[in-house]
Amino acid sequence: MIIRDPIYLQLNDELRELINRGDFEAGSKFMTEREVAEQFKISRTTANKALSALVAEGLLEFRKGVGTFVRSTLMDYDLRSLVSFTEKAVSAGYTPSTKVLHFLTVEHNNACKAAREVISGDMFELSRLRFAGNTPVILEKRWISKELSPDLTAITAENSLYAIWTDKYNLQISGADEVIRAVNIIGDDAWLLQINEGTAGLLVTATGHITNGGALWYEETLYRGDTYQFRMTLGKTDNLTISCGMLDSDALKNKGDK
């Protein structure tokens, strides 16, 4: 006796095949529940169940009041290594580009407090909007040591800073200390990233270091939550340094928890 999968699972396979072979491009609108039901001669309940399963898989995304869309490939942020945005975008199949929003030289005393605490001397203050294809995915605010990047300009900052630092200045970037927080993106930041006010995002606060040279940069960078996933491979605790999550005591104040 041959036991067949339930109808909605068979339908999942057929819909998944439509997506994988490119009948519906990433970011395009997918069939509605009614269209799926009519095309495959099934009930709308079964069509809804199949579509919901593909949403759960991450192949589709449901946008309230608009419809169901083929989900674009997520950009991957590997927490174990420093890789330039340009390389990440290209590896994900996108054409990267950068728009410099703000660039000026600031004296040490006029830089933001967090940057002053880690970088000595004057700095370049820089804001950039990073695009994957036509979609803005990162809003980057960065303070860079002028001593270590002496002739950086707004024009050169349109390119990969990692490439400039390593190829032009021959700096050896040893790593970065990063803190990642979930945030709701609001105000001008949401407008620049072309998302609705209050949309979920990720804020990366980081200090970048060079070998035997102190801090090269300090950044406060926003990542769109619908375009980025953060990845980390864990191993045995006796082989790896444990990554510790920290409770934000300020955020817990006055919550009434006992």
C-alpha cells in the first residue's frame, strides 16, 4: 500500500518548485489563497494551510493589507568574522552601492561621547546608506580615527572602507567588539531605510581595532530586520569562548516584576 502525503504537503512541494525554478522572482507578489485554490482545484482552507507553511519556512512573507510575496534572500551577518558589506552583498546575489549622507572632520572634544572614549585624536564623522540592489538595508553611523585614515574623503567613503583600510593604508584589522540589540526603527532612520515607523531592526554598536594600534572606528549601525539574519556557530564550551547575553538593567527598571 502506498501512503501519500497529505494534500497540503503535496501542494507545498508544488508551490516550492514554482519558487525555486524562478516562476516568481524574489520580492514579487505570489498567488493569493483563492488563486492557489482555483489553480490546483483544492479548498481555500488547504490553500491557506500550504501558504502558511511556506511563510513559516521563510520562502514567502505575508504583508498585511497587501498580500503574500516571495521573500528576498536574506543578507547574512556572520558573527564570527569581519567581512565587508560589499562582499556580503555580492555573495548573496545583490549589486551593492553606497550613498554618503554626511561626512566631516570633528575635533576629539566634539565627537560623540562613546567615540571619544575609544578613539584618540580627531575623527571623521560619517553616515552612509548601504543598498543591496535598489533596497536600502543598512544605515551606518561611524566615527573613524583621522590619524589612521588621514586622507579619507566623502567620495572615497562611497567605496568599501575595509578595502581602503587594508589595501590603501595597509592596516591589519584585528577584530571588533560588538553589541547587538533589537530596536524599533523610527523617525528619519525609518524614512531613509524606506520602512514603516516602528519596524523591527537590529542595532549594532561596535568598536573596531587594528593590530597594535588601538581603535580604528566606533559605529552605531542599523540593520533592517526583514533583510538581515545574524548567524553564529556554537561549539563545546571547553573549546570556545562563551558569548554572554547581558540584561539591560535600565530597561528592566519600573517594570513591576517581583
